[in-house]
Amino acid sequence: MGRGKIEIKRIENANSRQVTFSKRRTGLLKKAQELAILCDAEVAVIIFSNTGKLFEFSSSGMKRTLSRYNKCTDSSEVAIVECKAEKEDSKMVEALKDEIAKLERKQLRLLGKDLTGLCIKELQHLEQQLNQGLLAVKERKEELLMDQLEQSRVQEQRAMLENETLRRQIEELRCLFPVTERVVPSYLHYPHVERKNVYVDNGVVKCTSLASNCENERGDSDTALHLGLPTDVSHKRKATERETFSNESESQVALL
């Protein structure tokens, strides 16, 4: 007789449940050992009974198998996370590309290009946008012009104030140093003195400037009068000057 099929469910009888557990446990561990030997696989089996007892089998050591299992699970989790991140990045890149394309299309339409696919309502909306932009530009331009005019006015006022302060300072200096009525000449007058030209004519020394001698005599008399010197002193001075003049002329003749 063949074996009949057993319904897979919890066995209510505790003795029969314990007997079934011990039989199937040994069979499972035996099958795991056979699988490891026949297929050269790394097999590990861990079993806990309902009472808490541990039963295990490992073809190459339980710790080694568990560390390998942990590495595989960690790498798989990391790979899953990386795959999700790549998918999200690709979605974001596609969205950004679409946004850039839309913005480029809008820019071209604002410049009056690529208007073939627009209807009347879209063209009217585009016209309103352009008019609003022109109004904003004009307002900004007027603001800048007004600011420049205000700055120029402020600079003119500052220049006027500086000129006024300089004028006041000059007037104060004039009050401190009043102008005198006496005019100081820019140069001094000197009397013209003719040069004496002495030359020799047939061994006789002659003087060509008689006017200068007269002027010298007049000057000597004037200086004598101004200094309050007596006439004798002036005559003596004239005699000494004549002697020196005669000696100079004789020396010149001797040299010639």
C-alpha cells in the first residue's frame, strides 16, 4: 500500500506532534547534508523546537555562512537603494529637461519667433505679457532718469554752497588784511651811466665821454650835498679820482 496524503496543518496531539517533529527534523538535516555533498553547495539549517531547543546544520561553519548571508543581504539592500535613487534622479532629470524646453519655447515666443503653433487666445495672452513688460521697462527707465536728475541737482547745490563758503572766506581775509593805498613799484630805476672809451691817438690818451664826467661830478656834488659833506672834502675826492684815472690811463699806455 502507498502512503496516503497528509493534510498540512498543526497536529493537535502533543505526542504525535513531537514524534513527527523528530522524524522530519532528521530527514531535513539529512537532505541538507546530501544537497551540500552532491551539489557542492554551502548549506546551513537552523531549527528551533516549540520548547526552544536549537538544532542546526552547516556544511562550512555556521558563522561563515551567516556572515556571507549578511553581506549578501546588505549588498542587495544597497543595490536596491541605489537603483531607487537612480530612478528618482532620472525622473528629476527628465522633468528638468522638459522645464528647460518649455522656458526656451517661451523665450523664443517673447522674441517673436516660433509662433506657428499658437492660437488667437495664446497670441493675445502673449501680446498682453509684452505690453506689461514694456510698461515695467518704461517705469524703471523713468525712475533711473529721475534719480540721475536728483543727483545732478544735489551736486549743483553742493557746488554752489562750496563757492559761497569760498567767497565768504575771501571776504573775511580781505577784512583781516586791508589793501594799502601806497603802490610799491615792481622795479627800481637806475641812472644811465655811459661807458668811458679810452683810446690812444699818436701816443696821446683821449677820453670820448665828457658827459659822463660831468654827470659824475654832478653826482658827486649831489651826494656831497645830500651827505652834508663840506666842499673841500668833495674837491679832495675829485682830485683822488682824477689821479687814479690818470694812473690807469698811463698803465694802459705802457701796456700798449
